[in-house]
Amino acid sequence: MFGNRARNLSATKDADQAVDGRTDYRAETSGLAATITGSTGPITATIHNLSTRGLMASAPQPPKTGESVVVSLGSLPAVNGQVRWVKGSRFGVLLFTALPVGAFRVADQGRGRQPRPPRHIVRIPARIEGPGVDRSATIQNISLSGMALEAGLPVNPGKMLTIHLEGLPPMEGRVRWSRGSRCGVLLASPLDQDVLDQLTKR
């Protein structure tokens, strides 16, 4: 249901197909904000990717699995859905009505406007855990949204990792790229600025 690539939205025919559900558009986003309203009221969430029929987002206090929600994205019409899974701060929503093509234009524009957080060169020992992975690693650069690791062995893109650092709670992230024994990780939840400042002084 959730995709990891953006598709061209310029063709009118394809856009019409996306509206009536015959084509499942998918877009990866970078920090696209949305309001998710559930049983406890509205929360602000960050959408990481979305498709015609669903989305993956994160929030400090995510809704519960099975909860009915209303998704509001900018000036677009609100869409009803249901939370299908929750893992840490991340959650997936199945939408009852196909997202309008405008949602993908918003996502595409948002990617273009999203500045890349500044990266800091560091050398911080860490331990990484994930499916088939449990080893020491070294963080080589870090930003509010992610980090580059020297892992000793290749780690496949798409793999979810838990990163352990001395004196800090574990962090979760997904491997976005891998080159030899180095890999880049996008964090599930951005670091607080004071935590980043602390890490860059190590």
C-alpha cells in the first residue's frame, strides 16, 4: 500500500485515473505536515510517504491501531481512514476514499521546498540492531533527520534499524542508501536540537 517512489503527475489522463482509483499513485515526502484527527482530538503528524489509498506518518503520540481518523492535508478536502498499524512513533493509515491528485502535487512541491538539514562531521561509537543485524558501528555524520554510519558490513536499503548510543534512548530509523559498508539512515523521529548539540560535542 505504501510506496517509495514519486510518479509523474503531469499527464491529465493519468491524473484522472488516480482520482477514480484505477492507478495507485505513490509519493515519498520530506516532512510534509498533516492534521490527523482521532478519538482524542487533532494531532500534527509528519507524512513520510503516501499513496492513493494510504499513508505512513509519524507523531510523538500516534493514534491507536484500529482507530478511525480524519486526515487533513493543507487546503485539500479531509479524507476518512483507519489506523492499520503502529510501530513506535510511526503509523499507517488506510484511506476510505482515494486521495485527490492535488495531494501528490502538494507532496511533490513540498519535496522541492524542503531544505536539507545541515550535517555535522562526527565520530561516535554506536550499536545497531535490526533484522539480521546486531553489531558495532560508527556514526560519521549526523543531522536532525538522519545520519551516515560505518557499519563494517553492508546493510540493505529499506531495513529498519535501532541505533543505540551511550546515554541516550534508542533511536529508530530506516536505511535509505548503502555503499559498501557505509549506509545512510533516515530517523523515524527527528532529533531534538539539544540532543544534536550534545552529540556534535562528543
